[in-house]
Amino acid sequence: MKGKTLARALVRSTSILGLSAGLLLAGHAQAQVAAGDPQQGTPQADTGNPPPPAGEASPTNAQPETNSGDIVVTGVRASLERSIAIKRDSNGVVDAISAEDIGKFANTNLAESLQRITGVSIDRRNGEGSTVTVRGFGAQYNLVTLNGRQLATSNIVAVGGDQGGDGAGGFGRSFDFSNLASEGVKTLEVYKTGRAAIPSGGIGATINVVSRRPLDAADTGFIGSLGVKGSYDNSSADCIDCGARVTPEASGTVGWSDSEQRFGVSLFGSYQKRNFSFASVAPDNWNIRSLNDFLNPSNGFVNAATKINNRPTGNPLVSVPNDFRYHFSEASRERVNGQAIIQFRPTDTLTFTADGLYAQLRQSERRSSQSNWFNRPFGEVTFDDASNGIATTQFLAETINGVKDAAFEQAYRAQKNKLYDFGGNIEWKPTDRFSLSIDGHIGEAQSAPDNPNGQTSTTVAINAPVVASHSLFWTPDGFPQQTLTINDGTRSTTPTGQSFIKGNGNGILDVGDLSSAVQRQFASNQTQRIKEIRADAGWELNDQFRFDAGGDYRTTTTRQTQYNTRQVLGDWGNSLPPDVAQLAPGQVFQFCNTCKFEHNNPNADANTQIAFRTQDATKLYNTLFNHYIGVTNDGVDHRNNIDANSDNSVRENIWAGYLQGTWNGTVFGRTAQIVAGLRYENTKVSAVSLQPVPLAIVWTADNDFVVQNSTDRQAITARGSYSNWLPAIDAKLEVMDNLFARASYSKTISRAPYGNLFASTGVGAPGRPTAIGGIATGSANNTGLLPLSADNIDVTLEWYPRKDVFLSAGFFDKRVHNFIGNTVVNRNLFGLRDATSGAAGTRSGVAKEQLTGTFGADITDVNLFTYTALLQQNGGNVAATNAQFGANYNTQSRALNQGFVDQVLGALDVSPNASDPLFNFAVNTPINNRDAHIYGVELAGQYFLGETGFGLAASYTLVRGNIGIDIAADPTVNTFALVGLSDTANATLIYDKHGISMRLSYNWRDKFLSDINRGGDRNPVFTAPYGQLDLSMSFDLTPRFALGFEAINLTEEGVQTYGRDRMNTWYLAEGSARYLVGARYRF
């Protein structure tokens, strides 16, 4: 632990800022007035049907932009002015962010840029923005388009994830903005109200990414920008070996058009590399029990000798972890983007556009863990004060009868995300009042495994079975502090009787104490392919009326696969001698894991400061696999077992058509506009899941069962369909000069997560025979789920006294229907029959009759199985069965001879036959059964102090709803709540004058619920409040050449998620500041 405080982080950041600013200012000889961006013009009024297909008018490309030799302001202020113009001139509630200059956007990450917009908040991963929440609706409820076309999406959160990251799968619709570089973007538009012309899918918002086009500018010839940066992450100083500490970023955009603006080409490319490290903590799981259950010795948490401190009163819920783990990760991120656009305008009325996008994001994480699992019962327990109604075990200690293991799992996570989209557009304007556009595209997104073994994650559990006692204490903000004592000289015996020492007996914790335990591999893949074609026509009847109509067909196919394996080495109990140093010499080395924490204090003792690391867990995995796969004589089964093998596909075919009318006129002498439309969509869903099919549930012992599956996978199919009418109306009135009032109503939908639409179905055996109360369970998804639908009302008031000043206040109300909950349906699955029913005429039915009628015996699990198994063995001969059973049954004790029972249990199984009834499974399945009311207020403003160059922009969003979560809810019952609901705030100080642009921005997001029903105890997952301070500066040395500096996360904020209590940390990862210095040349 280096003990660095927040103040020290600020001091270090300030020092770097001062040095960088000094170097940049030294080269800034004199103030410069920036020449105009040849591709940056003034937005025009919205036609009422954005976002359009490629080539059609929108708020940001409504007409060719003009330069005409005039000096046009660029930089932060100009960008904000263009964003204000888009907001002012649009219908409904639309916010936007515009590029500060060609090839220069507000942030290096698009998600980080979007968080500046009122009502938009982001989720961060690996210190960068990833997915977007709008007005409390998370990423899966928002639609992302590129120039009006729906982008394919795939998102698997493995790298940088918590304990669940290794087995993460692709089940949702979330779009990951970290795939896209910002330099190739002209404008980001966020449509918060529905439109008839906008494709459905975004209850929260539709986010449109607008790219540059070569014929958007009136200038001809070559125009473009080239930029290079050096990036330094503070955390790279803690790396053991994560590559270069200063990493490159480069981007370039170039456009060319002929002198008559008939033909143009635009190209963009970027490369970004980042190396970093981070320390984190996470548990395996938080157990939730009532206090009475926790204190009952039969449940294993405590015994008569356990010392209980600060025992809670009453019987509240108690939270207790299985363990806690320190992690240290070295990670890298490499992003490659490319775009190409070709336009051809053979006549003034006809334009052809072809464009392509390619993006690749590769991420990797090499993680070392250090943890201690509690065997229980605890020797000592101290509770916190249970101020929120949940009593957390703040201190736990146990002394082992012998020794247990300290765990040092090694992991190599890596994934590769690819995204491409290719499309074409034909736009025809035969007259000034009529236009026709036909647009089509194909796209694909994929998240795939990418570590050296071709896996998403490879983990190797290595243990030191030397712990004699250990304890765990939580600080009030949820950071764990561990202590332990060791004994590395304890003897044990292998399964084959060989005596060995659990350690190397030298009295210290070192590599010689390490034994291999279990290793696993996880391969997760999500791929989505999309095809779409649409036609839009617009007819301006006169200066007041416009009519738009169009149709759209799109089809998406989403496939998710997961293949997980597990190989037992020495097993979790370390049943074999220490082997790591012998089998993998030099691969594992000692280091101090707890020393990597910068902002939290592990308060580590001498033993806790010892941890172990390998730089490549795949190499260690292969070494151990190759050795043990051929070992068959040590009493341990070392075969490679398949833990998961899923293959699910969902196809959606969507037909849509819309009609929309626009009226522009005056009301009481004031300008007004109304846009009203109706959209119809028909969706057909088909799902295919490849899975082993259950053939029978075999009764193998009194209360033991085995589900027999087919050896090959078979296709399970399902279908669904639905139609939606989606009206929308926007009204705008200039009630006073520069004061606008808006009112909007729309109906919008968001489709169910793919994971709920899969056709996959699972069965679970009953816990005991159904004849005496056992219940067979099952799980099935629901391809027939309806989309969420929302009735939306928006009312806003906006004041624009100057082109760079505005104030706005808005209220929104969303009545959402068809949220997804769960229900239990009783039905048969796969034609499976129940051999334990006790029904008349079945073998178990005969057993019931004979047990009660002939022997007067109780109907217990043992008696029922034994008689039924004997009856099956005797071919249904009741007399022979009675003789066997009676010979071993004691009528006085009313019990069977246990030796005879053990013999039957071991030798006989009962398989179902045609006389047995069908199983009646209690099938848990998702259904549309929840409604919600979401409402809130958005406040925003911007002000520049005359011509001083100083300005301020700020916003605040308050979101409320009636679907919060009860942290004291029953841990045995699924709960329902909307994730992502939180207040947000932004504030930006700006200076922009004389060729110097500076922006100091603070973004804050309040606590929010990020997951529900985690683990067997249905725990919530909250994300703690987060605030980030960023700085960017640019200096125009000449009208074409500029230097720049950026500082991201100056206060080095980290992220934390937690459960029912703030002390119940699920994941805490420290953050670090990142600095970029670069230069950009414009031509």
C-alpha cells in the first residue's frame, strides 16, 4: 500500500498539467484566429423526420456547408453554438454534440462525449465510457444508428469485469460506444422523443452518429486533418510488464471533391493504443440469511464456541461473504477504426452515396488474485450497526483444525470486438418540393474470444494449503482487510495413500508451497448480422405543409455461443503434493498484490503481503494440462469436463411503414410548428437453440436423480410475433422572441433482451420422489415476449437570447408497460415421465400400496425407492419383492437394514417406463407482467461572458420512478426493478479565444441499481456515485497547426458496486488519471 491520498493525486496531476501547459504555451508565439472548417456549417431547421438515411437532410447536414473565404469560428465555443442551433431548430426534444473542428471531437471516447448531454449517463469499464443510459433507461433500451441506419451490436463484458466476467455471455442489445473513435464523427444526435420516421427500439432515446461526407462542403479539392498523440496512464507505473508506458494514437481524415461538386471521396482512419493496470477487490458471493438462520448451528455458520459481537436485535437479514479477493490486473486496449464515403452527383437532382465503416477493439487483462475462503463455522463474528436494516458481518475470523488453502488464481481474459457496416443511398430531388430516397445497408458486430488459447478467459487456480487461521475486516466504505497465519509443515495423504507435506516445510509462504487445484476455460461469442432497406419520400405542398411517407424492412440475426471446460488437477482440497514449482519452473513468481492499491488501505500483515503471479495464465494452463491429462493413477480424475455448451440464435424480421405531416405557421402572430405521424411495425421472431435433449430422469437412490441427455445436440425451435401502432406528435411555439415552448407525445417500444427470447429449455430433477412432495423444476425462455411499450409526454421551455447562450427546463413522463418479470408454469417438458409419482398402476404406485397395506411401513424416500427398485428387478413380481423387502425390514423399529439399503442404492436404478405419468414440471419462464411510471426534470444552460472568451455550461437531470428495489426483500424470491435509474449533473468551464481553447468538465452520476437477482440469494447490485474531472486544451500555433493536451479523470476516481449494504462490495476497482499530448495539422 503506497498510501497515496486524493490530495496527492491532485498534486501529481496538477504538476503534470503545469509542465505540459508550459511546454505548449512556449510554442504559442502569438494569438491566432482559426480559419473556418470547410466541413463545418450552420445547421438548418429540422424537416421533421430525422435521423434520415444516408444522404438525406437532417439537422446537421441539411444543405451544403459554405465557407466562401469567410473566417468561421472553430473550437469549443463554435461546437457549442452548433449544438444549440440543432436543439433550437429541431422538433421534439433533441440534443447534440458537434465536432470542435474537422478531426477533433469533444472527447477521445464517444460515450464520454454523450455524458455531457442532459439526461444521458454512462457506464464505465476499464476507466473509459462504454454504454449509455438515457433518462434512467439502460443501454438495452436505447437504439443506436449511424446516419439513420441501425448499427449491429454485440457486447460481452469480460475484460475488466468482476468475478462474473470469466463466464460472461452475450445476451443483450447494448451498444458499446468504446468500439468507435471520436475523430471520425461530425455530430452526435440524441432524440429523446419518438418520431414516426425513426426506427423503433429506443424507449430511452435514439442516438444517431453522423459522419462527414465529401459533398457536404462547398469548397473543392483536398481538405482534411492529421493528428498524433502520446498517451500516458498513471497506472502504467505500477505495471510489472504491460508494455510501453507512453502509447501512440493517430488519426487522419481526408476528403476530396472536384471543382463542380459532382464527385467526392472522404476517408478516415485511426489507431489508438493504451496500456494500464488496476487493483481491485471482489467476493465470490454474499450469502443472505435471517439472523436466526445464521445463528442456528445446523446451518454451519456458527457453533457453540463462536464469539458473537454486537449481535443485532430482532431477526434482520444478515449478509456474510464466502471469501474476499484482492486482484491486480495488467491490461491493454487497442482500437482501429476506418471509414470511407464516396459520393457521385451526375445531376443537380440526383446523388449516389456509398459508405463503409470498420471498427475493431481488442482488449486483454492478465489478472492475479489473492483470497481466503472461509471453511466455517466461524470462530468470531462482529456485526455492524445494521443502520439500513441489513446486518453485515464486519469482522470474521476462524482457526482451522489443521490447515486450509490460500488461493492465488491466475486469469488471462481477452476479447476482440469487430463492427462493420456497408451501405448505399440514392437521393432524387426532381423538384424543389419533392424528394425520394432509397437506402440500404448490411452490417455485422461480433464479440469473440481472443486470448492465446482462443478463449475469452483462461483461469488457473493455484493454492497454498498452509493457512492455520485467518480473519477479514471491512472498512465502513466496503474495503476488505485480511490477515492470516501459516503452517506449511502439515502432513496429509493422497487418494492412493501416499503421505506428503502440504507445503515445503520451511516456515514461510513461498512458491514451493503452491499446489495446482482446478483450471477452467471460457469461450463466449456473440454475433449479430443486420440487413436493412428503406425508402422515404417527402413532399412540400407549400410553405406551410409538408408530407412524408416511407417504409422500412430490416432483419437481424443474433447468435450467442458459450463453451466452458473444467479440468481438476489437485482439486480444491489439494489432495496431491505441491507441484507448481516442479511442473512450471519459473512461470510463477512472488510479488506484493496488496502494495498495488493506491487509494485504499489493505492494512496488510507480512503474510498478506505475499502473493503470486504468472504473466501468462494460458502458458501455465497448457503446462499443467499437458501433464495431468495423461495421469490416471493418482486417484484424481483429470479429464477435461464440459461445463457449458450453448448455441442460441434469434432472428427478427421487422416490416414498418409511416406517414408524417408537418405544419409551419403562426399562432396569434407567433411562429409555430406541428409534426404529427403514425408508424406501424410488424415483428416476427424465430429462435433456434442447439442443446442436448433430456431423454429421461433416472431415479438413482432415495432422493438422488440423474438427468440423462442425448449425446448429440438437437435443435429446439420457437416463434413469436407482434404488431405495434406508434403515434407521435410534436408541437413548438415561439411564445416570445427567442423563447420556445414544446410539447410532445409519442409511443415507443424496446424489444426484449435476446437472452429471454432464446428457445433453450432446461429440466431439473425433483429433490425427492414426487409421491411424497418432490417437485421437478424447469426453465424456459419465451420467444413470444412482447416489447416494452411506453407512452411518453415531454414539455419543455427554452430561451435563446444569443447564439451561444441558452436556458432550458423540461419535464418528461413515461408510462411503461410489458416490463419482463418471471412466473412459474406447470407443464411437461420433452415428454419426460415420472417414475416416482406413486400413481395407481405404476411401479411406485404398487410400492405405496404394499408398503402401507402389507408392511404398515412409512412412505419414506428410502422405503419407496427400495421397494420400487426391487419390484423393477423382479420384473413386477409382487410376491418376490415382498419376500426380499420383508426379509430385511424390522417391524418393531419400522426400518430397513441399512446394509441392505446401501446395497440396493448402489446396485439399482429406476428408469421411467410407459406406465409412468408425464412429469409436471414447475417451469420458471419470463413473461410480460410489469408496468412502471418514470418521470423527471431536465435543466440545462450555457452562458458566455461577452467577448472575454470565458463561458459556463451546466445541466442537471432528476429521474424518479415507482420501481425501486427493497434491499430487505426475501432472498428466496425474484425481485423486479428498473436498472440504471439515477440523477446526473454536468458542469463545464470554458475558455475559447485567440486560438486558445480550454475546457474543464465535471460529470457526476448518483448511485444507481445496475443488476438484480444476482446469485442464489437474489441480491441487488448498486453502482456507487461517481464523479469525474477532465481537462482539455488546444493551442493554434498557426491557422492550420495546433498543439493539444488532455487530462482524463484528474482525481483518479474508481468504480464500486455493492449489494444490500454499502459494505457488501461486489467489485471495487481503483481508477487512474490519463494524459494525452498531441499535435494536429489541418489542410
